[in-house]
Amino acid sequence: MNSFGTKLRVSIFGESHGEMIGVVLDGVPAGMPLAEGDFLPDLARRRSGARGTTTRHEQDTPRIVAGLHDGHTTGAPLAIVFTNSDTRSGDYASLVDHPRPSHADFVAGRKFGGMNDPRGGGHFSGRLTLTLVAAGVVARRMLEGIEITSRIMSIGGCSDQAEFERIVEAAMAEGDSVGGVIECCAAGVPVGLGEPFFDSVESLASHLLFSIPAVRGVEFGNGFAAAALRGSQNNDLILDPSGRTATNNAGGVVGGITNGNPLVVRVAVKPTPSISRPQQTLNLQSGKPEPLVIRGRHDACIALRAPVVVESALAIALAQLIPTDGKI
Ligand SMILES: Cc1cc2nc3c(=O)[nH]c(=O)nc-3n(C[C@H](O)[C@H](O)[C@H](O)COP(=O)(O)O)c2cc1C
């Protein structure tokens, strides 16, 4: 299944080199002003073109094909599609029998009995995150008063921003790739969103964040570092009836419920699996290991394009929790 959510149900479809990709959003309130142009700023933040990103150039022009009338949402499912045009599927032909290490080629072939679309990574491609960003634009509209921002905290293990470019260039020069950490913050979140157990804010947000291809870790507040602290160091002292705390080690969520402080989450993005330096893989026909040289156009550092995707995922998660009557 490829849907998430109950209150705002998000279904994505398409393949990297298919005719189009898209998203269907069910649960969008009627009467929300919306235009195709509203999507462009966030879509542009994800676009390729900068150093360290793929040289595949897509227009990423959104087309709203359902759920909109006279410039406002109708309350019926909202469907947004994007055409794929800059595809070079030949680059991927050999990968069916020579799966890329740490990409989904092997598991996709096994799970779907070889029926999956292998071109450009098919449905597993980072291209599908365009649809998440489109969904995020709509979700943000539903989160009145909440502002979601993000920043790249580190690239290749280095947190000195001045070094990011050099680190990406060095990896590219060696036909390699690098990962990074992105921190995302939602400010203006009221006290009381989320449920104690299965629909805890962390559970819903992690579900969405781990759906982003290449995300390998998620932590809230001080996350794993909390395990090394004492309670006296980790506890966030409550300062006033709004719930404001002296520190925000909890990252704005306690007991699965937002506590009125900024919601802070960090995600670890792995280095791009498709690297141009030779690697070893298995030839699935012969069953023997063979050298693999990956062709095609790839991001050297996915983290450079992922911040807006992370923001969108968090927005979709929070949109599940906003009560329709405005009462928390
Ligand atoms: C914005 C974005 C762009 C990506 N670009 C590439 C790419 O150019 N080449 C590649 O091999 N993987 C790329 N990926 C990652 C793969 O899709 C992903 O690693 C793969 O599907 C395996 O899934 P996993 O890493 O979540 O296990 C990208 C991911 C995102 C979010």
C-alpha cells in the first residue's frame, strides 16, 4: 500500500521514468484558496542543478487535475501530477541483473518478482519526493500559526558550513557520495497535539520521515545524546503556564504530546548509493560477484535537496493531528 494518514490521507504514485508522478490528498478542507503557483517556491527548493546534485533537469511543473474549482479546494480528493521528461532509461538496463549496492534494485526485484519498473529506480526513486513536497504545501496550509523550517547541520560528518562545498566536491572528484544531517523545527505548535501511544507525535513524524528514501535515522530533541545524561541534566524545567521550558531536550514532545515548545527533529541522510567509482555486485544471472560501474545521473549528496522534503513530511504528520473543531 502506498497511502499514509487518516485525517489527511496521502497517496503517491508513479515511477522515475514513467509518464508522470503524482499525489492524491484526501481530507483537504473545502474552501482553501490554492493555485498551481503556490507550489513553486517549495518545489524549487528541491530542484536539482546545484553542484552535488543530479544533472537531470525536470520542469517540476505541478498540474492540479482534481479537487480544485474557481481557485479554491472543493473538499473532494485533490490530485496533483508532474510529467517526467528528462529520462535516460538505457542507463539502468544492466541494473536488473546487477543490483546497485544499498539501492532498492535487489529487494524490488525479489519482492515484485521482477515486475517492478527498474528505470531510474522506478517507484523507489528520490524523484517521488517531489510529490511529498507538493503534499507538504497543502498540509502547511492546514497548520495555521505553525512555521516549519530546516537547515543542514552537517555534511559528511562535518558541521562547519564553510566546509560543506569542499566535502561534496572531494567526494565527487573520487566518484563517491556523502551523507548529511538535517534539523527541522516546527515553531508555534500548541500544547496537546498527539496521542499517548500509537499516534504519538514522534511515531507519526518518524513514520513519514523514514518514508523518505535515504533517511536512516530520526531523533527528537537531544535524541540519542539523552541516554548519556542524568535526569538532572536532561529534564526541561517548566517556566510558565504556557508550558515553555528552560531547555528543549525533549524537542517539544513529552508523552507523545506536544508541550508548547518548538518541535525539533533531526534526520540522518545516507550517502547516495549510486556512485560512479567501481564497486562489486552480484550478477543475478550467473550468481557470481562482478565489478559494477553505475551510469546515469545522480545526486552526490542527497542531503542538499532533502531539507524541504523533511519539512513536508513533518507538515503531513502534524496535519493528522490538527482537530477540525479547533479544540485540542
Ligand atoms: C531527494 C532525493 C534524491 C535522491 N537521489 C538519488 C540518486 O540520485 N541516486 C541514488 O542512487 N539514490 C538517490 N536517492 C536515494 C534512493 O532513492 C534510496 O537510497 C533508495 O531508494 C534506497 O532506499 P533507502 O536508502 O531508504 O534504503 C535520493 C533520495 C532523495 C530523497
